[in-house]
Amino acid sequence: MQYTHDTMRKTQTRRRFQTKRRVSFPEEPFFSMNLNGKTAVVLGGTTGIGHAISVGLAEAGADVVAASRRPHEVDRTAERIEAEGRRTLRQTADVGNRETLQALADAVLQTFGKVDILVNAAGITKKVPTLDAPEADWNAILDTNLTGTLRGCQVFGRPMLERGYGRIINIASLSSFVGFYQVAAYAASKAAVVSLTKTLAVEWATQGVCVNAIAPGVFRTALNSELLDTTGRGRELLLRTPMQRFGKVEELVGAAVFLASDSAAFVTGEVLTVDGGFLASGVNQ
């Protein structure tokens, strides 16, 4: 068979193209969602969403210290973390008390030598008509949800900044973005958590500390199952969720592991919503 000049040129081009397509990649990417060797602290990490994230970070390879006010819940979560073959500490802490947070930070640094990851998951709420809301309740909710998050960021952010590395994940809410009936204090606190997250992200961006938030949708927990299953509020929340189901707390773990990992090295000041489409929803039928 005779080859013309054009035929030979096309054949050579095709061979060069085929050669270029055979690109080899390393088996393990430089940036990974593996948390081996990382140390995480989860405030409010022994129940509900916080517990799920504590266990999930341990499953991803991190040593995890899950703290809250109740010793038996700290022990229960520590046992679950140790079952994953990870190290932990059994120490209580209250986000309303800076001294307990500082004592926890000192203990973690003494034991592990560093804090790579902080999750601020402590939170409270109370449903009450806003006109009648006691100021004491308002102050208590903001002190836990907003000022407690600030305390955590300050106490654990300092050694992160000194070391030049850190991942902070705050827990926001759907009510950071849309109004929820008769939970004004909670909504105000969670909207402010988003603002705090973005502000710290800007302040600490050049110092190796990324600050992000997760906004969970409606997740079933032991505390809200009856409300979700037996009330008009629960039925409305389900109707507003395009997936037509409530979330499982374990479904938040992937978002937390991503934001805690080096795969999120260029992600800061973001709010990752995990809500089954709730905030995207307009008309669902």
C-alpha cells in the first residue's frame, strides 16, 4: 500500500495524540481526604451531629477528642473513637466557659502536640413566639451558639495560627439563610455564625488556617424524632425537602472530612449546605 504525504502526516499526528493520551498518574493524589496523622477536636461532639462527625473523622484516620459537658457522653464517644483504632482524651468542656476550653486545649497539645482540626458543633435552641421571648433565653442561646463558637475559634485558633496550619469547621443552619417560625434567637445566632466564619476566613487566610461552615438540613436525631414524625412542622419540613426524606447524621461526615482535609486547602470562607435540596426548593410538585 502506498502512503501519500498527507496520509503519513495524519498517521503521525494520530500516533502523537494517542501517545499523549497515555498519561500516568500517581496512585495516591498529593491532596487526599485521608486524615491519618491529624488531630481533631469536636466541641459538642458527643451527641447528634457532633457525635457523627467525631466518629466520621476517626474513621477517616484522625485522632479525635470529642468534648461536651457530660462525662458519660464523653466516655461513650471516646469508646467509639477508640474502636476505630484512634487515640482520644476523656475530658469535659463547656463552650460557655473559656477556662474549660483552655484546659482542654492545653491537654490536647500536651498529649498530641498539635491541633489540626476544630469542629464547633455545640448548640441549643428554644421555640417561643419572639414577642414573648425572655431576654435571658435569647442571651443563653447566643452565648452558646455564637459566642461559644467564637471562644472555640479563639482558644484553638491561636495554636493553629502559631503553627501555620489549621482547619476550622463551624456548624451553621438552614436558618442562617431563611426564616424559621418562632426560633428567632437560634436563627440570629446561626446567621451570625456564617458571618463570623467568613470574617475569620479573611483574617486568617494567609496564615494557613481555613475556616468554613456546614449548614445541615433537617436531620433526624434522638431529640427531634417525635417532632418530625408527629407534628405539622415536621410535615412541612419534609414537604420542603425535594428528596422527600430527612437526613441521616452520618450523611454529614463526607462534608466534614472534605473540609478537614488537605483536599480543601484552597477552600475558605465557604458554607457547605447538606440539605437534600431544601434551599434550592421552590415548588416540589
